[in-house]
Amino acid sequence: MVHHGVMTKIRSFFRSSFGAALLGGALVAVFGLIAISAGWVKSDGGTTTTVAAPVTAPIVNNSSEEEDGSNVVNQIYKRDGGGVAFIESQIPAEEPSSFSPFGESEEGQAQGGTATGSGFVIDGEGHVLTNNHVIDGANRISVKLGASEKSYSAEVVGADPASDLALLKVEAPSSELHPLILGDSAKAEVGDPVVAIGNPFGLDRTVTSGIVSALQRQIQAPNGFSIDNVIQTDAAINPGNSGGPLLNAAGEVIGINSQIQTGGGSGGNVGIGFSIPINTAKAEIHQLETKGEVEHAYLGIQGASITPELARDLNLPVQEGALVQSVEKGGPAEKAGIEGGNTAATIEGAEVSLGGDIITAIDGKKIHDMEDLVKAVNAGNPGDEMELKILRDGKEKTVTVTLGKRPASVEEGGQG
């Protein structure tokens, strides 16, 4: 019997956590989150337009004027605007993007067209960082830098769908390259002022401002895996801002604007945007440049967080930890002997599998929920050994798992 007092919590638990796959990182079902790649121009010449209800974001240090009369936002825009890129990706109809762009139907994708997004220069060699979903499936990519209307061709040096990052190389003269300073996203604090520069709805060189609304968020990449330590901001972010920089008050990049959460029937900004932390990107740039891809660790389970309320209502032996729902066949977890659920149940309309192992600790460190497990796996590398403490039928045991290489997508790796 489900107690009425925890009905909402159980509904949330089974609709999100149990629908999540820990195939390296967790597949986090965050409803309303969408990638903000940009308006699309269909191949027949028609244009798909999404009307947004803009939200006014607070101006950073609005009352503080510099000696020349400019505010901080203006100073950041003048200094860093030249390093922001306007990206156009030509998507052929026979090879549509694997990820539906903001507000675009699958039919529109099948017709092919032009997707637009943002990016920013990171060095004097012409490397530009952006979101993978901005250029995914493109057969031709062009880039405009800063206020210039000159378009340069670009090639993909490397891409990581799991972190939704891509590194481009732009054939532009050094005089046109204005690298941005990459900051330390770990130093960001809630309430810090931030500035976003990008090309929402194709309106190039647009600046918005706000604050860091929250830290340590987790969002889902287009290929189904999770991205950790994400920065939430209320700076206005809309279709076309994807891949653009989120800058701190010092003008340093602390995030790559990637997704927004929408409300009601609106497809535009409602003051909840998400930026991939720049530290995640910095940890991957070398692999993207030298290997063209990034290797992520892979455990191969589906699972969910355990809370005291759920432990009580499901009669679980512990009040926290990660409950294994299913194990990927042939994956690292199965090879180590970890077992998934064996009892099918339907709770609040969600089909779940109960009775699986409960993971309570990793390498001697207690884990509180699935998020702790996700972070531990994401911090590892393929080939690393990880010692898991599990509970099975009320008895505690320890298993050693050798992490594998994460598959290209959740679908490719299977979900149990």
C-alpha cells in the first residue's frame, strides 16, 4: 500500500529514477529539458519559427558604473564578444541529426536544412568549442566570429555526444581569433553574476545577464547519458544560444550554454537554463584534439535512488543507496555478478523491477543515492577496478567491477 503522504515522491521516483540507466552516467529523465540548438531553415525554403516569451534577467552590477560610464556587462561584452562564434550547420535530408533541435519536428529534420548555434574561440589556432548537438549530422559547417559578417569554413576535430561537446577548427586568420579565458567552474557560487553571449533565434551577438541560480545539477545528453555538475542560471537563454559561453563577472568562461527548461506551451526562456561546466570541457579538450573522441567509463545497470520514504513503503532494508533495477547483458556489472530485479511491479503507472541488489558503498565510501554512484563512475576510466558493497537478500557482500568503455548511446548499449 502506498501511503498518500509520499504519493508525489513515489511518482517522481518511479517516473525519473527508475527510468534512468546507469550505463556509465545515468540517463536522467528531466521532463521539459530541451537542447537549444536553434531555429531551423527547411530545405524547401520555409522557416520554422518558435515564439518565445522573454524573461528579463537582472543586470550584473547595474548600479556600478566604470569610469567610462559602461557597466560590467558592457565591459564583458566589449572584451569577449569578439571571441563568440555564430555557427551554421548544413544538415542533409538523407542524414538528419540524431537529436531533434529546439522545437523542430522529426518531419522537419527529415527534410534537412540549416541549424544555427553558438560557440567560442579557445586558442589562437582557431579551435572553437560548442555543443555536439549544434553540429551533429552536418556535412558542412560555417562560422562567423564576433561582429564580422565574413564566414569561414570549419571542420569537426572531435566530438563527445555523452558530454554534448564538440571541438571545431576554423580556417580564419589569427587577426580574427580572439580566444576567451577559460575559468574554473568549481569556484562558481550560487548568486554569482553571469553573462551569456550567443545567437538566440539567429539574432547574432546577443548578450543577456543573470546569476548562478543553482549548482550540481544533472542533465541528460542527447545520447541518453548524464552530464554532472551542471550550472543553472536565470540569464535568458533561447534557441541558438547552444554552445555559447556563460561568463563570470571577470569575463571568464565558466560554462557552455546547452539546455533550458520550458514551462506550459512556451518553447522559449522561462528563466531556467543549464550550462555544462567548463571544467568538464577542459578535461576533454586534449582527447578531442588528439583522438577525436572521449572515452567514458561504463558500469551497465539501470537503477534508482533510495530514500527513507521509499525504503519504508517498499520495505527495503536500508534507507539510502542505489537500487539496481536491471543489469546490461554482457556489461561490466553482469560480469562482476551484480543482479537486477526479479519482481515486476506497476507503481503509479510505471513498470518497475524490484528485488535487485542494493549498492551501498564504492571503494569503501558510502553512497547516499544514485547520483553518488553516477559521479563515481563518471570519475573513473575504462579499465579501472571499482569495489562495490552490495546488499542481497539482506546479506552484505563485496564485488569488484572492472569498468568498461561506454557505448555510443543508451540505445546502442541497451537498457537491460
